[in-house]
Amino acid sequence: QVQLVESGGGLVQAGGSLRLSCVVSGRTFSTYAMGWFRQAPGKEREFVASISRSGSNTYYTDSVKGRFTISRDNAKNTVYLQMNSLKPEDTAVYYCAADIAAWGTVRSSAPSYEYWGQGTQVTVSS
């Protein structure tokens, strides 16, 4: 059974930073490309960032480029999302997800991801 557990969410003022972590267990971590998604109240879940199995390729939605950085540590079975210069519109529940993808692949479509975490709340106050 594959499990994904996110942590690191919280309340931060606009302009602040948070780092989210997601630990994966149950299968070899390097099997998966990883992604972060978010869902704000009343809105659909949206793609934030993804990273390939080796970490060599990354992909971001336009609204977070230059502010967020996705990374992974395959030795620790963990993917990270460093979020800087946070804005109130970044407020959402953030989910990590695992994609059994080909080497080098990064994807932004939620149905491509087989496993999901339970989410962690990020709230940015103005």
C-alpha cells in the first residue's frame, strides 16, 4: 500500500515562506514522478508543480514560477515544495501526488497521478 503524508502547512503573512514536505512509503520512491496540486475553497483542484523521477526535470504553473521550487530527495523518499513570496491567492489545501511515469516525464494532469496524500492547509493572510 502506497502512502503519501504531507506536512509543513500553516498560517503565514503575505510575503512569507513555507516549505511543504511529502513522505512516500510502500514502494520504491524513485519509481514515481511527483506533483503538487492545490484546491482553494469553492474552486477545482489545480496543478502547482511536478518533478521527474530523478529530479532533473521540473514544471510549474505560471502563477508560481519564480516563487515556488519543487525538489526531491530520493534517499529520504521525500518531495518538497519551497514556497516564497506567498500571496493570499496561494491559500488552499495542498496535495502531493505520485505518478508512475517514464523516466524524465513531468505531467500536470491530475488524472495522471495514481496516489494522493491527504492534504495540508496553507493560509496566507494579507
